[in-house]
Amino acid sequence: MSTTMMTKVMSISQPSPFSSSSQSISPSPQPPPPSTTSLPLRTIPGSYGWPLLGPISDRLDYFWFQGPETFFRKRIDKYKSTVFRTNVPPAFPFFLNVNPNVVAVLDCESFSHLFDMEIMEKRNVLVGDFMPSVKYTGDIRVCAYLDTAEPQHAKVKNFALDILKRSSRVWMNEMVLNLGTMWDTVDAAMAKDGSASYLFPLQKFLFHFLSKALVGADPASNPEISDSGYTMIDKWLGLQLLPTIYIGALQPLTEIFLHSWAYPFALVRGDYRKLYEFVEKEGKEAIERGKTEFGLSHEEAIHNLLFILGFNAFGGFSIFLPALVNAIASDKTGLQERLRKEVREKLGGPGAELSFESVKEMELVKSVVYETLRLNPPVPTQFARARKDFQIKSHDSVFDIKQGELLCGYQKLVMRDPKVFDDPEKFNPDRFMQNSDLLNYLYWSNGPQTGSPSESNKQCAAKDYVTLTAFLFVAHMFQRYDSITGTSSSITSLQKAT
């Protein structure tokens, strides 16, 4: 760490989701934060601009002229502050009920306030002031849109935690089985064409594996779901989020046709109904537990299961795993040789089976996964609304926040905070081996990596399952292959293990 920084977030040792043993990386306790009175009080810089004109100007910068990362960087430079006022899309003309005004918080210190549920509210702010129609989730506000103060939140969050706990019985077997099928598909395409796009095989792997592990539903029971379930989820996800997603191509058509209005649920109603019926028929045990143990209605249990499966798990892994493959497959520094050596040494031989315990001992594998999450978090932005007036602290100033103001953190910049991470723009595979305290500032999961998901916070229920699955993914890859060359979408060279 380049300069000492105090965190507002309590560091909690988090046990493995599949074992009673604790993580092998245990960050040391952080000292209490300094009083805000030791820092100067500053008026929040920035402006929302003229009504209509300001939001549309910022929208064009965000989506077209600059892109999100440059958008925020330029304003940090302009205002000489990591806390400032601006607008984030969606906005005018067809989002008249959406207020794009936010207070951006773009350093680790100020961003960490978003996790404090005493001062922050999370009701309906998953993607900002804009909220996709609840018709996409059966006219039910699923857990992601609930605030911790709402009684329903505790029911659904505990249901999700229970689903994950029970999934540990089949997680490993289902993952390895379906991962093998994915790589067999890639191998066949490589043999035929010399290169292969792995995105569709990856998504099919994810859908089959996660359906079995989380819902207890086997896609093989329904040929249409087995073949096309993942594309149904892709469309369902895409239509909800299109107004907020940076595409970076085909302008001005993208702005005119993709970012100007919300898309109606009717476009995916038929597909969603098929997914609903699949979960209802094949996931009866999980649904019944939701009803009898957590007080959910039949419909609430199914729609929340579908959201956990499709939005949280499938959607998140579909973004994160390609970034992880790209970080490894495009490396020219000898990282693959080091990963291969560690994986095979820890497994104890070429015929050894993967286990949860073995991957938890792979320190380089773990550090590579954490570093990928730092630079490429699956969810780029986090939002929260001020529950009351309070003072927010950055590294060098204090600012007054008023009740009701919406705060926005762009995580790709937050986790490149130069006052926390040395050489923050560089992918350093050894970073978290060299300094495990940095896990306190790995915020990709709506909380620090050292935190614990619970009914009283909004941290991702599957935080530890995501990282453990990624460890397994990398270990399986170097158990099967000596080397791999490619990008975030395709493989150009594979050398099988010798």
C-alpha cells in the first residue's frame, strides 16, 4: 500500500462456503478511521447543468464521446476531487421519471460509505434511479431491489444464503462435469477451424451447472431449455439493462435505438414463462423450502430463484470468467508456467482430482482471481441513496451529503485508487500474495472481500462461491492444458497437458 489508509469497513474473517476452515489469506485488523474533523470540509464540486441539457450532455459523454472510465477520470481531473456532482444515464428524452443526478464517489475511502446501511438505503437503486419494470420479475421486487430495512429483505436474503449452503453438496461435481463438456466443445472447434469462440460454450456450461447446483433443476429434462435456456436468459438480461450499458460502437444508432427508452417485457414474456415453468417443475424442493422455512409465497420463491440463477449468478459469471481467461491467455510474462506449476504441485499428480481444499492452497491462482476482480469487477457501478444527512470522507476532504441524494461509485476506478494500490493500472498477479491486507479494499461484491454477507447488509450472498468457483476454473484449465492463448472471446491456441 503506497500510503496508509484507514477503512470504515470492519474486517471480518470469512469462512469458506464449503468448509469450516477459514481462508488462508487473513487480512490483519485495520485501525479505527481518523475523525473527519481532521480533514477540511469542502463543498461538493461539480454541477448537474441546465435541466434537460445537462443530463443529455453528460449522457452523450458517458455513452458516446468519452465512455464511462474517461467520463469519470476527466471530471476527477477537472474538479481535483474524487467526490463530485454529475449525471449518469439513462436520461432525457424518454426517461422523464428518472433523475440522473448523482454524487460520484471514486476513491476507496468515500466509496466504502456505500456499505454502511445505517446511513445508506438500497431500495430500488440496483442500477441507479432507473429501475427496469417489475414485470421482468413477475411483478415482484426481488432481493436486489429491497432495502435492508424492509422485512422482506431478511426473508429473501436468508433464502439465498440457504440455497448456496445446500448447493455445496453438488457444486464441485456439477461444475467439473459441465466444465469438461465445455472444453470438449472448444477442443472440437479448434481441431476443425484452428480457433474457437468459447462464449456460447461457456454460457451453456454456466446455465447447466448453476441450474443443477442452485435450483436443483436439470436442464436435460427439457430439450428446449437445455439447448436455448442460456440464450433466453441473455435476452431477458439484455432488455432490462440496455438503457444503462455502455456499448461503444455503432454511434449514433446506439444512442437513438438502444439508450433512449426502456424495452417492454412483452419482448421476452414467452421465454421467461418457459424458464419459470422449468424452475417450478424441476426446482420443487428449493421452492418448498422458500415457502415453509422462509415465509415466501410460491411466486416469490420462483421469481427470486430465477433472479439468483439468471441475473446474479449466470450474468455475473458471463462477464467475469471471460475477463479471467483474457488475463491469463493474453499474458506474455510467464504467468501460465507459474500457474501450471502451482496447480499440478498442489494437486499432487496428473491424475489427481480437484478438491475445494486443494484450490484453497493455490496462492497464485487466488491472487490472479482477486487481481482480475479488482481491474474488471462484474458490476462496474454501485449505487446507494442517503438515508439521512451525513458527512462523507475522501482521502483529503469531508463533504456534506443530504438525505435522499444518490451516490454512485464506478468500481473500475475505485479499485485503482493510487493511495491504496501501488501501480494501480497494472495487472500484477502477485499483488494479493504480497499484501493480503488489500483484500479489505477489494469491493467487487458490494462490500469488502473480508466481509460477510448477511440479512443486515447488501453484500453479494455468493461472494465466496464466486471466488472459489474461479479458483476451480483456473485449476481445471491448467490440469487439462499446458498453455492457452486467446482473448476475452476466443481461443487461438491450446496445448494439452503432457
